[in-house]
Amino acid sequence: MNVPLLDLKAQYQTIREEIRTVIDAICDSQYFILGPHVEAMETKIAAYCQTPYAVGVSSGSDALIIALMAAGIGPGDAVITTPYTFFATAGAVARVGARPIFVDIEPAACNLDPQRLQDVVAAMDDDARAAVKAIIPVHLYGQCADMDPILELARRHDWVVIEDAAQAIGAEYKGRRAGSMGDFGCFSFFPSKNLGAFGDGGVVTTRSAEMDQRLRMLRMHGMEPKYYHQLIGGNFRLDALQAAVVAVKLDHLDRWTQGRQENAATYRRLFREAGLEGTVQLPVELQNRHIYNQFVIRVDRDRDGLRDRLAGQGIGTEVYYPVPLHMQTCFAYLGCRAGDFPESERAAGQTLALPIYPELSEAQLAMVVDRIREWIGQ
Ligand SMILES: *Cc1c(COP(=O)(O)O)cnc(C)c1O
């Protein structure tokens, strides 16, 4: 029995006919870029995320870039975010010409630490604080960052808040949906996300009618009306096939999320029964709707050895992420050093994502826990 980290074929079998019907219709129409399928998806996503507006774009990375562009952020500006995230979060900041400022994570959920955030901001001189224009909290692994203190600080300084919700569609913080709390919410439809397309895609949510219009212009080279360019945008368009796949899948998302949550509960029981609770640190649920894009455990001894052993036994795992962003070669110019963000660095050495997708059987989950127990006991 193998346990892959993710098996999208199992999911596809359950929605195959629905998907093929809509793909056929699009092929017959030969209308591929934006259009009614993209609009229909935007309406559905906006409702799901509890925001008035949603704008389909070419990827989650581009969602971040276009949100920063819409907010008018560029050279000379600084944007605060976490170093423990997928590269795109800080990459987008650099791509628009701004400077990322990292603030360490809290170790329980691996999200931006509001206390450290306050300390970093309090220690800034006036010029440094004036350069900050935005903050990007990341809802890592499918659980929201502690948004209230972040939103409060941003309000006080008049900073834009861009939620990187690429891993967190449907996650909630005090009853509020990911992507509905900040000025922008950025989502990814990369196939391995909880709501994945059949290629690249993404969406930006916003509560502002003005920003909705701006995002729509920017994704079409700032064009409005045709061939008149008011802004310098780019080609950030989404295609109809991706939008249609997402729209079909969205009707199943809550059921899949429930399957992930049930698997998380089963893992917790199995780890407890195996007597591993003290040895293996299980994910901590700090916010009320964790959608488990990933189920990430922490092991403080030889994580990579465990990972190799599991791989040899047919169990897929992944490390999100092995190198915090302040230690990436391309960000050397920021002048950060090892030791600057100790919680991120510690997490990078300890985290291990286990298979959590909804189609897993209990026997598969039990095998994962059993193999971990064997490795720890040896
Ligand atoms: C996946 C991801 C992105 C980028 O999304 P793409 O669609 O792959 O461009 C950005 N941020 C985070 C936290 C992600 O997990």
C-alpha cells in the first residue's frame, strides 16, 4: 500500500462527467480568455469568500503582484511579511520594486507573530516606518493568521493589508473568511491547492468597488476602453477552462474540506493511541476553521532522516519550507543573516507535511502513523 502526499486522480473520478461537460461546451464555443465562465466563477468565489468582489487572474503569484500594483506600491516602498512562506509572497513585493521587511512567525501555527510585529514596528525610526505601505499576512497551511492585532496596527498606520490566502480558501478567523478581512485576498488555483484548476490560475478578492475596477484594468494592460491605456498593467488574465473547472469544484469544496478535517482528527487519535503525542508535535488549531491544505507535524530530531525513511516505504511527505526567505540567495541584498528569525529557521528544520487529502482511507492514515512510530522507536 502506497500513501502519496496527494492523489488528484481519486478526486477527478468523482467529478469527471461534470468537468468534461463544461470543458466540451467551452471547446465548442472557442471562447477561451475571460468571458462568462470567468465571470460566473468570480461571482461564486466572491460569495464563498464573503467579499463583494473577486477578480480572476493568471496565478496566485500574479494575484499578489496585481494586488500590490492596485495598491500603488512600488520602488521606495516597504512591505512587511513573514519569511516562512512560499517564495511568491516576498517575491511579489520585490517584483513591484518594493522592499520586503520580514517579521518572524509564532511557532504554534507558523503564522506572522503579532507581538513581534508590534516590536519591530516600535523599533523602526520615522523614515523606516514611513516607507512601509502594506503588510502581507500569510494564512499558512490553511489556518488564518491572528488578524485582529494585524488589522489594528495596519489601521493605525494607514497600511494596506493583503492576505496571502493561497493555502486558505474557506478558512475562518472569528467567523470571518480568509480574504475578506484585509483590503485584498489573494488565492491560488494551482492544482495542489484545496481548490485547484487544471493548470495555473488565481483570484483576488476585495471589498472595494474602486479596487475591483482597478484590478480588472490592470489584468488587461491597464486598458479601458479598448486600446486606451490608463495604467501600466500586464497580462494577468484567467482563461475560461480554468475558471470553469474551479466553478465546478467549488460546489464540492466544503465536502472535501470536511474530509480533510476528519482525517486530521483521525491522525490526532492515531498519534495519541501510538503514544507519540509528546514526541511528535501535531498541528495546533488556533483559529476556528482550519481547512488543512497541509497537515504539518514537527519532529525535533532528524526530520530529513524520517522523510527519507517514509519515502522508501511508499509514503509521500513534503517540507514547507526548508529555507526561510531571508536565507534565500536572491534576497541576500536585504542583508539578513542566519539567526535573524529563529522561529522560522527552527520550523524550516522541523516541519513535515503528511498526506491529508480527503480520499485517504483510515488504513492509509494508520500506516503513516505506524511507520513514524517504528522510526521513532528504533
Ligand atoms: C501557492 C502559493 C502561492 C502562489 O500561488 P501560484 O498559483 O503557485 O502562483 C503564493 N503564496 C502561498 C502561501 C502559496 O502557498
